[in-house]
Amino acid sequence: MKNLLKILSFTLLPAFLHGQMKQSKPDNLFLALSSRSNDTVRMDVLWQIGNYYLPLNSDSALFYFEQALQLSRSLKLRLNEAAILSSIGNVLSQKGDYSRSLRSYLTMIDIVKDPASEKLTWHLLNNETPRLVRLRLLRWSYLDLGWLYGLTANWTSDVDRQVQSFKEAKRFAEFANDSSLIAWSDLSLGMTYSSLGKFDSMALLEEKAYPFFLRSADEKGEALSLKFMGDAYQEIGKFDLARNVLIKAIQIDIHQNDQGRLGWAYLSLAGLYKKISKPDSAIFYAERGLEAHKSIHAAEGERQTYNLIYACFSELNNKDSVLVYLKLAKKISDSLNDVSMKSVFASQDVIIDEQIRLEKLEKEKIDTRNKIRMYTLLSGIVIFVFITSLLYRNYRNGKKANNILQQQKRKIEQALIDLKSAQAKLIQSEKMASLGELTAGIAHEIQNPLNFVNNFSEVSNELIDEMNTELNKGDIEEAKVIASDIKQNLEKINHHGKRADAIVKGMLQHSRSSTGQKESTDINALCDEYLRLAYHGLRAKDKTFNAKFETDFDTSLPKINVVPQEIGRVILNLINNAFYAVNERKKLNEPGYEPEVIVSTRKEKDKVEVKVKDNGTGIPEKIKDKIFQPFFTTKPTGSGTGLGLSLAYDIVKAHGGEIKADTKEGKGSEFIIQLQTN
């Protein structure tokens, strides 16, 4: 089995990179060759002709490959040179010239390992980029080397090297997601495991590779995987399966007219029939295989077939035929052994030379690294001395600068203390301004129920006098009517007193310092409350102030967890700004202008949205980005601190919300607050 698999490599080593190329008819190729004067096109056509002859005539294939190689080198097309060297390595392997084959592969690998080879190239395969072609050649080279290692040395002692090459090819293939190379690697590994007697593993790998070849219509891979499956099934005793897959392989080889593969497939089938004690059938298929081997002058194939036929006739006790085939087998063996051994020894010399070359390169690399380290050390010492002198000078200068910086630091710290003090005063001023507006609103709100209390009290006093008069007259019925009116007045006094009490409590709750505790809050009620307070507060300060205000509340709005004092302060600030803006525009006396402020709420997905819209003066575009900055204000000096919107921004952000402005100069503004519902 070992010798058989070793010799199979003559015909099984595929031109992997080029196997996918669509082959033109030879007549067309020769016509193209004769009509082309461009060297790059001639090189490409010669390469295609060589690939056409590769499975048919190795001498012709080598002739055209070598011409293409000369052109690629004269044109300095490095990637094309590498691809052609790969083809030459394949055909030399088929011819048994292992040393030249190995040199071709090693030269090709040197080229594709160098990224500079991508710079100049002619079109290669499937219009891929030079980088992809270089990496593809590098990946497939490990597979080529694996097959070649099986040919150039003792199979058992060097099997680890071959397995390692195939595994390396598969590792690169999986990294690049190269399905074709993965399948070929599995097929090759399966073939290699047969030499170790691991026929179950061999069968599994071939079964794994076969579906890809079937899907991709790669008949070459399909036939090979079926052939190796048949060999594995024979060894593990699955003779029916072995016969079926070998027949399929033979059918594909006949269809492709690949006499090399066909000869070995017939030989495997003949070996199967010999193993199951059917020597007549074994001789029948062996003779067919012999015809295929003779057609391509495959001497080793002929020798193996002669040996099998000789063994079958020996079982049939046909002494004459035994003698004939034994002589034929010996004659070929004598001629092959001498050539094969010379080729193997020559290839071993190549491997040794390559190992020496690699060791020399490694030594040169080590010497170069040592020199670099020495120069780096010397440079480091010079740089260290230079930097040390610089650091010492900088230290002296830094010490002087540090003293100056310490003085400046003390000045800056004092300035920062002064700034924080001024900021605290301004914030307090902003709060007091808001408190003044809030107080004015509260006063107006309380005034209404107090007026009712005073009025009903006066009327009740008058009614008591009338009731006394009627009692003196003895008119009890009239006195009862008056007493009933007094009772109603007292109920109204009580009602409006409680109303005033509720207003005071509510205002105190909203005006006291925030505890920072969030509460479930009705945003609609909060907006309505502060809208009225803001309006009446402004009216209390300026009796001439008047503006239309409306509410548009979403009644389905859920309560949300906020700090009500803080959110109330934000809403109050926005409403005050809106009333200020419409009042300023009103002063311009525009015909038909009516000041208006609208406060609305709505639910937007998982957010509650509060809008304060006015048709006031608006904000100029050039300062729109500054309105939330601390101390920035458009109001005249003394009319505002510039902290209102800044504080509002900080409060909303602290609640995990967002505040933004949509404004147009001369048309009005709309401020939008968005708060999370949970």
C-alpha cells in the first residue's frame, strides 16, 4: 500500500492553482500564440497550453511552461513567474525529476513570501488582486510540498514532515476560508494516514472532502477522493462500498480521459477483486489498467499491474502466464529502481542544500540583529547623555519657572475664591428674583379668596342686624330666612378660607428648599399652577402687562417621579422668559400683534414632553448656541443674572432628561423639556 500511494503521486499531484482555469481548445491557443506579438499575452497563452498538456503529455507541458517562465522573468512579472514555477514543479514531479521539482517549489515559495512580488503582475486567475494571488500560491505551495515529500524520501521516516505540510496547508486554508484548499488538504491527509495504517481516519477525511468536490463540479478531486475512499474501505473490510466508489471514480476518469488516474483506479478495483478471491475479475480490470498506464508510458504503473496479474495467475496455478508477467515486472523494476534512486538522492541533496541555505540565512539574521542591538545600545548611550544634559538644564529652568507658577497659582486660587463667591451671590440673586415673582403670584392667588371672605363677612354682619330687627318685631319666620342666608355666607367664608389655606400650603411646598427626593408628580397640575403664578406675578409688578395664555394638556399623561420644586423652578423660568419676550415685542407696536404664550404637554413613547411656546422676539441664530451657558443673557444689564436657563439645563440633565430650544428671530421661541416616565 505504501509503495502504491507513493507512486500514485506521479498522476495525483494536481496543478492546484490552475485546476480551476477554464481550458481553451488547443487550436484556439496555438492560433492566439501565432497572432500575438505582445510578450505578456504570449506568456499567458504558453502557460495555458502547458496546462492543457499537463494531464496528457508531461514533456509537451514542460516545454511550454519553460518558455512561459523565460518570458515572465524577462518581463520581471514575479507573481506570474511563481505561478509558472508551481506548474513546472507539478510536471517535474509527474516525470519523477524530484530534485528539479523541489527547486522549482522552493524558488516559487521565496517569491511569494516577499510582498514586493505583488508590484508587477499580469492577470492570473479569476481577476483576483495580486495580493490574493500571492497568498493563494503560498497556501497551495504547502500542499504541493507535502505530496513531493512523499516522493523524495522514505515514506515511513518522513511521513511526519508530509503530514505537517498538509496540516499547515489546511491551517492557512481555514484562516483564508479557502474551501477548495480545505477539501484538497483533507483528501491529502486522508491519503497520508493510510501509510500509518489509520484507515478509519483515512475514510473519514475522504468522506469529508468528497461533498465539496461534488458541489463544485471538481471532477478531478471527486475522482481522487472516491479512489482513496475505495482503498480505505478495502482495508477495513467494507468491500461492497469499496467496489461502488471505485466504479464511480473510474467513470469520472473515463469521462475526463485522464489515463493516469484511470490506470490506478482500475488497479485498486483489481486489487479488491483479488482480495475477495475473484482472480478472473481482478485480471480483467488489471489488464484495463495496464492499457491506461501504457498509453502514457507510466512505467511504475505497468510494474505494479504486472505484479498484480502475476499474483492472480499464481492463484489460478497458470504457470506459463505467471512466468510471462513475472519477467515483465522484473524488467521494468530493474529500469525503474536505478532512475528512482538517483532522483531520490538528488532530491535529498536539494533538501540538504536548502537546509544549509536556511541556516545561513538564519545566522545572517542573528548577526544583523546583534549589530542592530549594538548600534542601538551605542545610540541609546549617546541619547541618554544628551537627554541627561537637557534634563539638568530644564531642571534649573523649571525650578525658576516653578516659583513663578506658585505665585501665579496663589493668585489664581484667590481669583477662583472670588469668582465662586460672586457666582454664589448671582445664584442667590436669581433665586430671590424667582422668589419675588413667585411671591407676587401667591399674593394674587390668595387675594381672590380673601376678597370673598371679606365680602361675605360684611354681608353677614348686615344680615345679623336685620335678623335682630325681625326678632324684635316678633317675625320669627323672616328671622329664620335671614339666619339661613347667614349660614350660607359662613359656609362660603369657610370654603374660601380653606382655598386660601391650600394655596399657601401648596406655594410653600414648591418654594421651600429641595430635599432632592423624587415624588410622583402630576406634570399637568405643576404646569398649570406655575403658569398662573408667573402671569399674576408679572401683573403685580407691571399693571400694564397683559398677554393671552393657553394650555394644551394631555389628560392621559402619567405621573412621573421628579423633584417637584426643581422641575417647577424650570417651568417657572421658561414661562417667565416667554412672557418677557412677548412683552418686549409688544413694545415695538407692530400692527395686529397679540402676545400669546402656550404651555402644552404630551406623551412621546417612554417620555413626557413639556413645551413652552411664545410668539415673542425670538433668539438670534448667532447666539442660539450660547443660551444655556452660565451668565449669558439677552436682557439689559440689571434685568437678569444669566443663570436661569443654565440652572434649568442642569436640573433637567440631573433628572436624566433633555431640554432644547427651537427659535427664530422675530417670530418667537419654543422650549421643550423631555423627561423619562420611569
